[in-house]
Amino acid sequence: MKFFVDTAELNEIEELYALGLVDGVTTNPSLILKSGQDLQTVMKAICALVPGPVSVEVKATNYVDIMKEALFLTGFAPNICIKLPMTLDGLKACKTLTDAGHQTNVTLCFSANQALLAAKAGATFVSPFIGRLDDLAIDGMTLIGEIRTIFDNYDFKTQILAASIRTVNHVKDAALIGADVATIPPKILKTLVTHPLTDKGLEIFNADWAKSGQKIL
């Protein structure tokens, strides 16, 4: 499974990319606001650092304005991926952009039918929001499984990008079900490495090594 990091903070992306854990980046208007930086400046910096897809979201909701914004945003870098709303206008723009060779990410997906439409429109990625469904006591992983089945039934090339990741179990479960990508907040991504038994084992080994009185160098 590919890991995208869900942030517009360049220092966080640099840290995780250096570890080999970042295949791409997703942003949204809220993350751009949090970064405190100009949209064009921060997106160009991220694209220069990470060679994989970097998602940036349009603000417009009607087709004509979506296309104007999208074509401006694709000028930032060749690895820009345009995030589009799950609406009829968004799907129309998805098809137009895909046909023109641009990467697309249809976002705010909450049903298998919506994901099917995104795939029919040729989306590079579709982003089902797991955490927001869980907030409504709806199992977000069920949706991932439904989309996986539909895409496999018809050999759709659209990649399932599990979004709104809230826990380490979200990552594990999405991987088990077969999501192609998980976009993960930096804190959650770094937490994947931790386990209390790993910490305990290191503590024991270090204590025993100290008792041995030996040095490696």
C-alpha cells in the first residue's frame, strides 16, 4: 500500500520523506490555512521535494470555474493531482482533466455508488472518508471493501485512496481490505512504528548489554 502524508507542513513532509515513508502528499484548504503559507509557494515546494502525486483542491463548484482553477493549479508542477468535488460538475471536470493527461483525485466520497461514478469518469484516485463515516457510527471499512469489490469486478484502474484516517487500526484495516493508498496525518504515520513490546525489548537488551561491559566501537 502506498502512503501519502496528509499535511501542507514542509518540515513534516521532509522528515517522513527522508525515512522512505512518503509516496505522495494530500492537502486541502484547511491544511493550507494551517501552514500559514501562500498556496502557490507551498505547493511548489512540496512538489519539488516529493516526486509522487501531490493533491491540491479546487475551490470552485461549477464546471467552468473548476476547470479554470484546475488548469492554473496544474501549472505549478507536473506531479500536481487535482482534487475535485464528488458532484456532477466535479465528475465532468474529472473526465476532461483525465483525458488531457492530468492526475485527478475525486474527494469526499461516502458511498460505493459515488466511487463507481469517479471510476467511470476516469479518476486517478477516489478518496472515501473513513473517519467521517465512523463519526456517524457507520463502518468506514465496509465502504472500502465495497469499492474494492466493485473495482475488481470491472478492472477499474482508479486507485482507492483511504482518507480521513484517524487511528493506526484504520491504516491496518485499509491495507487488509486492499486500499491502494492511505493518506495519513504525520502523527499517525509515525505512530505506526511504535509497540510497547518493542520498547520493552529494547530496554531489556540495552540493560543486558550495559551489564556485559562491552562496546561495539
